[in-house]
Amino acid sequence: MSEKSKFSGCPATGIGSMPGGDAREAAKTVTGSFADGQGMPYLAELPARGPGADMIGRSVGLLVEMYGHVEPSGWRISDRPGRDTRRARSWLGEDLDALEEFTQGYEGLLKVQAVGPWTLAAALELRGGEAMLADAGACRDLAGSLAEGLRAHLAEVRRRMPGANVVLQLDEPSLTAVLLGRVRSASGYRTYRAVDRQVVESALRDVLTAAGEDGTTLVHSCAPEVPVALLRRAGADGVSLDFSLLTEREEEAIGEAVEGGTQLFLGVVPSTDAATGALSDPGGSVMGVRTLWRRLGLNPGTLAESVTVTPSCGLAGASPAYARTALAHSARAARSLADNPE
């Protein structure tokens, strides 16, 4: 490995969303699950509370001089902040209050999540009902507004948790669809034109710089075909993906990422209760990661420093009990990887 990862001391973490609507309970879970160096706590998202607490709504609430409201079809751009934007900002404040309460004196990595510019452009509607993705100028404005909002948000998190090293995660589940022209219009009868890869990379780079010159960043997608090389060029220090969706086509990019010092956040723990039985063997959860390392000819000794173990996606669809178990299992699986890299 040519460079030291910015994520040293981060064996495990969660993706972002949690079940239920109790901000204090969620903050208690994500901080307690990763206490004593077992992983990276994070600002939980609780979409079960309704519009404004969902991942798109939360990020709409972060935008500067750009607002949104909820239509039957989803979030749409507005001229001024309305009830939905105010609700999103209020819930974010509530979540920050709860996290601050449970991170008193905390020193270490602390993650916050926001939807990236391309998934946001695919989800947000212009006033006429088309996705913002259809308008290149609107996409540029959106990326600029999001970057400015994130700078203010991260400054607020750092003020509240002064001992923390704040990590910015951009959630981009629609990124591959944007690149390949697979995002469907509201009618569903057509798809939007693929966006040029350089344009995509440039906007991602601009938003990632909101973390600051010395900031730490990662991009998450639980969709197939994550463009790992593009994300690295855009400046992401880490890439988060669902390990079960990896194919041989992506292995070369994975190997290059590891050798270049990019942290891999590998979703190996199921994110819903349906797979409760899969949580009986922490070592078994990371067996595939060890196999991948051998196939790529990578040094097993780099596993613990190169890989952060996570659930496969957010935990919003799980029961509270399963969410707690999944996070604890991620930490145990990470320990297994460190103790038995071969």
C-alpha cells in the first residue's frame, strides 16, 4: 500500500439510516456500537419519521438558496422554504442534538452523510415535473448549492463535537444509472440521456471539497457497478459498496484502489432481519473478503488497514433489535478480519 489511509482506527461503521423515529435512541445505538475504538459512529438518519427525514429530504434541507417541497411524485424544487424544508431542517437539528449528547468528550472519526449531487439531481424534480438531471445548468447550480450547504453543516458538526475528526459521506446509489443513461423519467416511458463522465467527476469533486483541504471523504453506493476509479479521481478517500454485488469486472479497479490507499467500506452484513441467521459467525461474514484478497494477490497483512466492515446498506428497513445486532456484528467481523487475515 503506497499511502496510509485516513481511516486508520476505523474497523467498522454503519451506512447511515436507522429504524424508528427516536433520535436519542438512534444516537445511543450508533455511538454505543462503536465505542472503545470498535468503529466510526455517525449521524443517524431516521426516514420512518416521514418526508424531510428521508435521505433526499435531509439533503434538500442542507441546500443554500434552493428549496424543495413534497409532491405526490416526490421532492420538487420550490421558490422559497416551505413546511417540508423547515421540517427537514428541524429534524436535522434534533438528530444533531442527540448525537452531541452521546459524543461528549469523543475524539476520533465521526461520519455524516448527505445525498451526492447526481442522485439528488435524479430524484429532485424541476417545476415542470422533469428531473433536474435533464437540465445541465440546474445540475451545476444544485452541486454548488449542496457544496455550500455541506460546508456550513460540517462546520456546525465540528463546533458541536470539537474533538471529532468529521468524515463526509456522499450517498450516490443512482450514480451508475446516471452514467449509463438508465434514470427513468416520471412517466417511466423514457430514460434521461447519460451524463458525460468528466462532468459527473467534476461535480463530485466540487462537492467533496466541502469537507475542507484536510477533510476525509467517502462515497457510498449499494447499487451494482460502482465506478470505483471515477470516485477515486474525484477525490474520495474511501468507497463504500455492497460486497455481494461485486463482479470480476470490477476486481481490477478494487485492487488498484487498495494499492493507491483508498479505503474500502465493504457491506458484508445483511441489512434486514430476514438474514438473522447470517449473524451467527463473524468470521464467516468476511470470508469472501479474504478470498478476494487472495485472488487479487494482495498482502493479507493489509486487510485490517484497508477494509472497513459495514452492513450492506442502510438499516431503515430493519427492526431496532436487528439494527443493533447488525452494527455489533460488523464490529466483531472486523475484529475477525484483523485477527485472522489469512
